Amino acid sequence: MVTTDSKQRFSSRVADYVRYRPGYPPGILDPLRSECDLTPSSTVADIGSGTGLLSRLFLENGNTVYGVEPNAEMRAACERFLQNYSRFHSLAASAEATTLPNARVDFVAVGQAFHWFDPQAARKEFARILRPGGTVAVVWNERRVETSAFLRAYEELLRKYSDDYGQVSAQYPEDQRMADFFAPGKFRERTFSNEQIFDFEGLRGRLLSSSYSPPATHPNHAPMLAELRHVFDAHHESGHVRVEYATHLYYGRLENT
């Protein structure tokens, strides 16, 4: 269940989040077009819109987007990021109470935020704001942890220095959780490749953007950054490392329960 703490835990990380978090492959829109009737005239609610990475993808497709974000700092960053898109509307609200009218949108989209929601309350709210036949699309960048020596060392660093990395990562969407959310209906799943290439400062920013990264006041913060330097020095190629992701798209319609 989402708590006040979970809605505020990115407040001190917004600058790093804006600069260093991965976006989403444009290809995730293809199955929504071919199978779910996504067109430029579709209206989208981006729930937990954060700094606007997923909203931008839909805006560039021509869509009107309502960005629903409870965190004031993230919402302000999103409004700055998307200030040139007249079809973007920012709402200070949550997944469980979006403030949108009944049957307002054709798509509910969630990027990297689903695990912070109360799934039952969010499902009820999504069903309320969706038009008949509307689609829910949950998108998730899952960092690969075994495809290179660098990624294995980075994963080990997180588990060593973060107090709640295991707890947070255990809440990430996966097939059974999505099955429970969409039940009694079905959902479909597609996976896309994604990556970021970082110098050391970029990798440091990517680490510090994560909610489970110990803050500057935590005793693990300085040792973690010192080890990050060692990991980078041991594995970089020409001054850069590659962070690889599997971008998962779960999508389907909500049937009555």
C-alpha cells in the first residue's frame, strides 16, 4: 500500500532523477496502436507521472495527457520538462484518487510507479476514469543484473549498501502481480531492450536517483560512492559503462469483478 513516506521518498532526488533515469523505447507504443486502438486522438492518464518521461512519449504521439503525480517536487520538475506541450495537464493527485471525472480517458498508463500503489484501490479508480473499452498499460524498466561483469558488481553494491533495496525490488511488477491486478480479465506482455551509457558522474547520478540509495546523511552513503568508483574503474571501457534494461509492457482491459 502507498504511504505518505513512499509518496515523498523521491523529493530529495528529483534533480538526479530528471538527468539520469532511463526513458522508454518508442516501440512500446506499437502494440498499443495495433492491438488497443491507440491513435493521436486518444486521451491518456499517466499515473505516477514523475518527471514526465512516459508522458512525453504519448505527447509526441499526439495524445492529450493528464499527468497524475502526488509528489510536489516531482510534479514541478515534470511541469518544467513538458512546458512546451500544450496537451499536457498536470494534476496534484494519486493513483487511488486521481480527481479525473468518470470515463475521461482512453488509456491509463503507468511508468515505473505501479509498486507504490494500493493495487485494489488503484484498480477501482482506473476502472472509473477509463472509457468503455479503455486500456491499462504498465511499463517497467527492469535493470539487467547478470549480462555483464559490471552489472553483477553493481547489483552486489546495491545489496551491500542499501537498507531496503531487496524490499523495494521485491515489489516490482511481475506476471503474477499483473495477473492479480487484471483478474478476472487477461493481460498481454511484451519486452523491449533498453540501455543507458554513462561516464562516472552519470553512473553516480543514476545511483543517487534511486529511492533505495542511502542519502547523504546515512553512514553507508560515502562508502557506497567510494565502492562505486572502484566498480567503475574496474569495468569501464573508454570511460563508459553500459546499464542494460528489459523494458516490460503489461497491457489489457479491466473487466468487472
